Amino acid sequence: MKIELPREVDYIINELIEHGYEAYAVGGCIRDSILGKEPEDWDITTSAKPSEVKKIFRRTVDTGIQHGTVTVMLDKRGYEVTTYRIDGEYEDNRHPQNVEFTVDLSEDLKRRDFTINAMAYNKQKGLVDIFNGLCDLQEGIIRCVGSAAERFDEDALRILRAIRFSAQLGFEIEGETLKAVTEKAAKLQFISAERIRAELNKLILSPHPDKLIDTYKAGITKVVLPELDAMMETQQNSPHHIYNVGIHTIKALEQVGHQKELWENGTDKQKQNMDNKSQNDGMNFNQKELLILHWAILLHDVEKPGCKVSGPEGDHFYGHAEKGAETARNILRRLKFDNETIDTVYRLVRWHDYRFALTPQGMRRAVNKIGNDIMDLLFELKTADILAQNPEERKEKFENLAQAKLRLKDIRAKNECVNLKMLKINGRDLIDMGFKPGRSMGETLERLLEQVLENPLLNEKQTLLDMARQYKN
Ligand code: CTP
């Protein structure tokens, strides 16, 4: 097995070897290289102690010296070099109380989570694969190194990582490992929101968001996202639906696959394009927007369980969008998301059920209410939502959406005013005209906007000033 190491990684390994130490690339980068994917980052493991690593390389950063990690800087990029270690007892299911360094590579590999993550490589020795990680990688199996229960006791996050990797790679979880996942799921309560959030993000962005069903069955969501359990347990007796709320939600997540594949397999260039948001009919989103979209899809019906009313002609979920937006906000706060993500998901959930009135005026009003900035995301969310509903009822919903998209395109092409910012006059102009700053001035601007939404030709400075003068009197 030959793995192409980046020049810098090869250089660091060779320097360490020339100074009499052992050194290998290890973990995720080896797994990804064998799979033919470009690794996100390259970790190096060595028999050299941190102080010894620091003597060899000119520029280093003490990233986690007490855990044996030094970052070697080459050309502004950092490479983490960690001393072979045997973790001590884990306190709080998360942090090893103490770390013991060792000169035995196998001791270091033994402490890692899964066999596919426990392989090391350098040019001289080739692949070091004590736990048959290569075989599991080829057969598509997630298996803990040694005792799964022990690995999960050391770090309970691994319980969720097992399913996250199975979702990213499309792998099955081996029987003993899966048994331990279920038995130990409750331990996730001791793991920080930030670490759980990172795993959930990767899971829902993966090509297999359907693995969320496994997190439900294993009792993981009961701890980290109990709202999904309620969704999985809520039937919807309605001509629009063929799945319960939870399965509908997961099916909707599956519909944005084309975007995800591009992201997963994208070259750096493609990723850069996505970061810069290349405009392709509003269908390409950068990574943050993609994440927002996925969370909005995951949570769009989160309050259906709470709003369900069953009548003779089926189930109704009145008010679930408004209430759902509040609940989505609380969930994302609990998971310590940033405010921009929280606010955008809130708005998307709030408007996910909106039926567009297809007149130009109706559409301008809709954009004004919802916000031009989230319209593309909203269209994508609605598309995914419809695709996960009863196919028999799809046609008319898609027609409405297609028309709405065309109208939005038109509004944007003509640069029609859809908010106060785009109005050709502002508060300053009104003050110059003798308005007093305050409520009535704000109301005047709102009244003018109302008129402009109705008739965009009115959005001329002089016309608006004349109209404002009338309101003043
Ligand atoms: N690791 C572990 N237990 C954890 C986290 C990490 O044993 N809870 C080990 C694994 O060997 C893993 C390596 O540390 O391969 C690097 O961890 P990390 O960067 O979190 O994961 P990757 O495997 O690189 O995968 P990804 O980047 O997708 O998270």
C-alpha cells in the first residue's frame, strides 16, 4: 500500500526519523487517503517528546503540550505532531486525567476510536495496521478498536461519532460496536454541546442523513435532540403526507443530496467557489448556508407534534411554523450555535409553509415580509419539503414554487424595491423636510414603502418627497 504524503508531511516525518525517532502520518488522513479523498488535515504521531520535537523544527506552536501536541509551522500552515501516548483514566467521560507518553506505536494506536482511524503510515515502514482497519475500510465497517464499551467509556462522544462516520462513509456499524452504542448512549449527556453540535452537523450534511434513524433507535437523540424522538412518534393523517413527521423530515434532508455531493467530493477549487457563493440561479450555497439549510429542514416541522389536532377529516397542525421557529431557536441556542445561524434558521422555519400569492404585488410583499436574503434558501427548503410529501399532491405545489421563483427573478432583475433600505428616500430626507425624528417618521416611511410595493414606479425620490409632504399635512 502506497500513500502519497504531501511534501511537508513527508519532510516532518523524515526530519524526525533522521533525528533518531519514529514518526508516521496517522488517523483520519490515512483513512481518507485510502478512500481516495483529500484529507482535511494531516496528523503526525511520533516517539519524540514535545520538547524534542520543538528542538528539531524552527517554528512551532505549543498547541496542547500537556497532551503531547506541538504544531509545526511550514509555509504558514500548521501540522500537528503528537507524541505516542497512552491515555490515563478518563474523568467526566471526556478528558483523560493524565497522559502517559510511550515509545511504542501500537500503544498509541490502541487508544484510538475505530479500526479505520487507527492506521499509521510512513514511506519507510508502509502501512501499520494492527487492528485490520484496511479490511474494515474495504468492507465498509465501523468497528471499535478492542472493547467498544471501553472506548466509549473513555470518550462518550465516540458513540455519536460511530453513527456520524457510518453516515459520511455509508458504512455499517459492526454488531458489538452497535450494541455498545445503544448501551452507552445515555453517557452523551456528559459531553459538551459544542462537540455534539460538530458531530450532528457532519451527520446531517453527510450523504446519509437517514442514519438519524439509527441515532433515534439507539437512544442517542433522546439525549441530544429529544425533539426528533417526538417527531418520529407523530403520525400525520393527511392527504399531503405518506410518512410520519420524523421520516418525512429525514426524507426532506435526503433531497438536498446534489448540493452535498458537490461539497463532499468537491475539489478545493469547487469549495472555494462555494465559499465565494457562485450564483447559479440561487442554487449554490456556501458551507455556512448549507448548514443553515440543513438545520432548517431538520427543524421545519419540529412543532408538529405539539400542534397536532385530529379531526374527522384528518390531522391538522395549525401554528406549527410560528411555534416551530421558537423551538428551533431554543434548540440551536442549546447547541451553542452562532446568532446568525440561529436567526436565519428561525426565519426559514417561520416561513417554510408560506403560500406565495403569484401577483407581482403579492410577491413583492412576500419578499418584504420574508426577506430577500433568505429567499433562495427558502425555495430550496420548500423544494425538499414538497419532495418528501405525497407525490400525488406535488404538481400544483411545484407549479406555485416555479412561478414564485420566476417572479423573484423578475423583481431582482428590475431591482424593484422590497424593503426600506431600497426606498429612494430615508429618514434624513424627511428630517430635511421638517419631520421630527420619531414614530410618525417611521410610520411615514412604512406607508411610502406600502405604496411602492404596490407600484414600483413610485420609487423615485421626488415622487416620494411629494407623497411624504402630503402625509405630513
Ligand atoms: N480520535 C479518537 N477518539 C476521538 C476523536 C479522535 O480516537 N473521540 C482519534 C482517531 O484516531 C481519529 C484521530 O484521533 O482519526 C483524529 O481525530 P479527528 O480529527 O477528530 O477525526 P478524523 O478521524 O480526522 O475525522 P474528521 O476530520 O472527519 O473528524
